[in-house]
Amino acid sequence: MSTLIASPESHFLSLKNFSILCVEDSEIIRHFLADFLHRNGGTVFEAENGKQGLELYTEHQPDIIISDVCMPFMSGIDMCRSI
């Protein structure tokens, strides 16, 4: 019987070559998520609502978008439809 032991490196999330747009109206959650993504190598753009998210998307064309759904000014769903 063999035992498989996962190394810590196998669980490492590398975002070195990715740009991420983080759209969240809660400042605490947005900064927590952005900090996590940045510590794992990602280039992170932050927006507090869908309208700002759409503007940042147009300017930077990120590889990944992480968005809340219910936000003021423009929802995450409307932002995604516009993209």
C-alpha cells in the first residue's frame, strides 16, 4: 500500500502572468481578495461597482474578472453583459 503526500507547492496558486479585475462594493472584501490575488503574483485592478469595473475592463482588458452581483450604479450581471 502506498501513501500519496501532496507537497505544499502542489497547492500553490500562481497568477504570475495574469491580470485580474476585482469588482466588489464591500471595501473590506475587495481589499482582502485583491491582497490575496496580488500575493499570488497577479496584477490586480479594483473597482467598487460595475460602472467602474466596466471602465477598468475597457482600459486594461484583464484576463480574469471576479465580480459581485448586487452593487450600486451597475450590477455585476449588467457589467458582464456590457463586456
